[in-house]
Amino acid sequence: MLSKPFKILLKKWKFQIITSRPFVWFLYHFIRTYSSTFRLTIENEGAWRTHISEGGRVLLCTWHQQFFSLIRHFKKYSHLRPGLMISRSFDGDIIAGVAKRTGWYAMRGSSSKGGREALGDMIMKLKETSLAAHIVDGPRGPAGIVKAGVVRLANAAGSVIVPVYVGADRAWYFQSWDRFMLPKPFARVTIRFDDIIPWKPMENEDEFEIQRTALENIMSPSTHLIPT
């Protein structure tokens, strides 16, 4: 039976290995190679890109369940130097390393730790570059519930919101809080950008909840919590 100090040491070594540059480099290239097998269809991408070219700001929003399928395609936006809010968790360290290699800038924080600072950094980044992305139900859920940060970010940065949905004809669903979706190799994967959602500036907290609920109602039908 392992002693407690030895278990702590093993945990530390595991963390150092999994968050090391060689491992994250390998993971990034594995994701790109794996995702290259997807037969991708991209829908309604032009409208929000035109909005940016005309001087507007865009906040792309998706569910935690579906973000994996976006990683390879979102590499094409790296020239815009976009920002992405990622938690300060162990998983977040890995995802932040992959995001960096994809050309996205990670702002580290969530509702449970460092959220206010990260949100402030995201606001400045979105104002600077005109593009950012946000996972609306955060790193821990609950699934299908839009958290407050996305609405506060869009309002503070003067940005429109564009929901992004992913569907696959064949996928695995993990036994996680969000039923994380991993399309199977060579699956037909559709990335669909919803219509632009403009927000008017909020005057009070009642309007904030109206906007949060409205976004949740728009995005909820796109979750795949019960695989078909």
C-alpha cells in the first residue's frame, strides 16, 4: 500500500508530465490529426465574419459538450488573435496549452476561481481583437444552463453573440456531467453558426436575467444530453 507522501509525489509527477510542453504538443497534433478525419460541413459562417470586417465585435458561444469538434476549424481564426476563457483547473491547464497552439489566447478563470479577473481580461481582449469565444455552461455545469459571464462579457465589450452548434452522425457520449460528445473517426460533422444576436445595453439586473434566459432558450435545443 502506497504511503500518503508517495501518493502526493506521484500526483505531482503526473501533473508535470501531462501539462509539459512535449505532452501538450503531442495532444494538440493528435487532436488535429483525429479531427482531420471528420467530414466537415460549415454553415452560416459568413454573416458574423462580415460583421467583424465592418468593425463589429463577435462573441462565439458554445456548450462544453461540443467544443472538441471546434478546435481544428477554429485554427483558421488565429490571425484575429481571439481570446478564450478557461478555468484554472487541472483540465484547464491542458486545454489552455492546446488553445495557445491553436492561436487563441487563454484568459484563466471561472465562476469558482479567478472569474472576475479573467472576465476583465476577456473584455479588454474582445475590445482589442473583435473576436472571442465562450463556453456558456462553464467547466462544471450544470449542463444546459447559461451562466452569467457570457451576458456580462457581451454587454461590457459592446459585442454581438453568435451561438455555435456541433452535430455528428456518429459519436461517443461520455458519462460526464455534460455527456461530452466525441465524434467517431470519419463521422459527418456539422458546425453551424446561428444568426447574430445583438444585445442592447442593460439598465438593471432584471434586464440581465431576461437576456441570460433568452440566450439559454435559443441554445438549449442544440444540446445532445440524451443520445439518439
